[in-house]
Amino acid sequence: MQALHLLYKELSTPKKVIITMHQKPDGDAMGSTLGLYHFLIQFGHEVTVISPTNWANFLSWMPGVDKVLDYDKNPEKADQLIGAADWLFCLDFNTLSRTKKMEDVLGAALGKRILIDHHQQPQEEKFAFGVSDTSKSSTCEMVFDFIMASGFADKINNNIAQCLYAGVMTDTGSFRFPSTGASVHRMVAHLKDGGLQHSLVHEALFDNSTENRLRFIGNVLVNRMEVFYEYNTALIAIPQADLIKFDIKTGDTEGLVNYPLGIEGIKLAAIIIDRGEERKCSFRSKGDFDVNTFARTYFNGGGHFNAAGGATNNSLENAVADFKKAMKKNKDKLSTYTF
Ligand code: 5GP
Ligand code: MN
């Protein structure tokens, strides 16, 4: 994988460009791809953003989201665009399998695959150019760095600012996670100097819940959460029937895994959701407990040190039993709590 700055000399030569992200995109995936989109179209490139799947309603305000192609809805058109692309930007994921059904067509593409990502253990051999930096708060911060170093910082407009701010804010848990370096605050200061109205972005992201979703969260906290004080661990397990009962849509469960971390002393929080086709897991930790390794070892997944995910084909009941076994195996690491 060659350095990203080698692309700058070709930036002003119009190309066919695809920008894609991981399945079920979050704020950082959608924000970084659209932020880059609004930058690249200013050079006359023909740019299409493709999401492997649908996305959460709370992202639907983002400028340009109406043009994003949902692979699941139109795979033929997406395959054609991927096949014809000169550049294929792959943002906010480390392995092609994170694009689910797009994995094969992306892997076979003749154009140059370009990685911009902050997850651990990327498949570097799959990319012609790119940057992988696990110390970065978000892919949005990395797209900001890419634009700033290109010599075209003046092209950062309000669309770019809103998209990049949304991603950096959500991926840092509103600037609270340890990944929030001084560079994050410098980036936000730069965007604010350019006129960004950050409170509008917060409102668009967070104040658009349905009544059903709030009642669902109430039900989850009362009936679906177990706390294991001996292990400083809490687990939420959600049966599919709950998702149906409360009419839960993609993205409505985003952030739920963080709630148990609000309990004093909790070091590991986990959520397992029965999505029908699979049981999807999310893990969050505080301090020195490595959930990337935990997710890789027990749940066929990965992610970051303090935020990771995975999936299993086992039933919800068995997945919960597997989790408890894994928790017990990690007792030594979990039972000490130090800041
Ligand atoms: P979330 O829990 O928000 O879905 O994901 C947290 C982090 O873990 C994200 O950075 C995401 O990329 C990673 N992650 C989530 N699910 C999986 C998975 O199934 N496999 C891998 N390798 N990483 C995942
Ligand atoms: Mn990210």
C-alpha cells in the first residue's frame, strides 16, 4: 500500500470514482464518505458513494445522502459503477468482508483501491494506496487531514464541514473517548472558523428519535440487562420479538451498548441482538480491557481497543451462554478496575 499523498498530483484530472464504507454505516462511515464526496466533486470527478446496505434514519439529514446508492437495492448498477471506476475509496473499514455482499466485486475491481481507515489489522495488500492509523479518532479526521494536506483546504465548504463534524463527534462519543486528541479539537476549531453551526448537527443526529424507540430503550434497561458485579460487566440481550414489538429500524439500537457503562465500576459492556439472520454483538470497555481481542477470540469480530463488535450464528440463548463463559475466562482482567 503506497502513501496517500501520491494521489494529490492526479487530483485535478477528472476520474470515475467510487467511495464506499462498511455495511450498516454509522456517523463516521457516512460522514467521511460524504465529506470526501463533496471535496472530490469540486474537481470534476464523477463520484458515486455506495453503501453496502441501508442506513439509520438519523443519518438521513446529511448533505448528499439522497444520492448514496444502497448496494442491496440496486446491485447491478453498483457492480457496473465499481467495474468502471478508476479510484475506489474504501473508508472506515479494514477488511473487504466488512462490505458484506460487495466483498467479491470490490476485490475484483480493476481500478485502484484506496484505504482511509483507523481500525486495527487492515488488509493492506488489497489496497494500492492508503493510510491506516489506529491512533486517529475517526475516519472523518483522516479525510480532514487528507484535504488539509492536499493544498486545497479552501474547498472545505459547509457540506464537508457538517459531514466531517458529524463523524468525528459520533466516533469520539461527543469528544469524550481517549482517542480525542488535540488534533480533533484543532479540526473542530478550523471548521468553526469556517462557519460550522455544530449545534444543528447535534440536533439532527440526536433529537430525532421516535416515541417507540424511547419506550424500547426503557424496556431494554428494565427487562434485558444483566449486571455481573463480580466481573465489572453488564450484558444486554435483545430477542427479535422486541425489535418487532417496538418497530425497531436500522440504527435504532446505536449507542445502547454504552448505557451500562454508566453504572459505577462497569468495565465491560456488551449487547447481543437477535437480528434474525445472525446474532450481532457490540462490546465497549473502559481502561485496560481490550475488546478488540475479546471480539476476535470469542465472536468472530474485531474493532478497536475499547469498542468492538462481532456476530454469531448461535441462538441468542447460546450466544449469551458463550458470552458468560468468555467473561469468566477473563475474570482476572475484568475484576481489577483502575483508571
Ligand atoms: P459497533 O459495536 O458500533 O457495531 O462497532 C464497534 C466497532 O467494532 C466498529 O469500529 C466496527 O468497525 C467494529 N466491528 C463491529 N462489528 C464487527 C464485526 O462483525 N467484525 C469486525 N471485524 N469488526 C466489527
Ligand atoms: Mn470510524
